[in-house]
Amino acid sequence: MANSRLQATRKAREVHRVNIQRSVEHRLQVARAQGNESLVHQLEAEMKYFS
């Protein structure tokens, strides 16, 4: 029981991380398209944090 709960927690944590990473990647693409270099640098730092 505790093992399956631990596995579910780990899976949820990984899914959450992947979702955040996808969101940041999309925001990064938009920032680049808009030429917003300040935001690009900020989002690149955020990507490193979640990698």
C-alpha cells in the first residue's frame, strides 16, 4: 500500500515537472517570436532550473 502510494507520488511529481517544462518551452518560443530578449533570458534560466 505504501509502495503504491509512493509510486503514485513520484509519477505525479514527474508529470507535474513535464507539464511545467512544456509550458516554459512554449512561453520561450513566444518570447523569441516577439523578440523579448529579457523574457527569453529569464525563461532560459527557468528551463535550467527544471532540467
